[in-house]
Amino acid sequence: MGPELLKASVHSTSHSDGFKDAQMVELKTIQF
């Protein structure tokens, strides 16, 4: 799963709940 795919997923779930979850995932990906 590349960052591009993750970004697409984040864009797809740009709603309140999904957005928060996506942000956490992105943060974790950046930390790794």
C-alpha cells in the first residue's frame, strides 16, 4: 500500500469520523 493509495482512501473518507481515522493512519505512516 503506497502513500498514493492511502491519500486516495483519505480523500474518499473525508467525512468527520473517517477523516479523523485517516489522519491517524497518515500520522502512523509518517512515523514509520
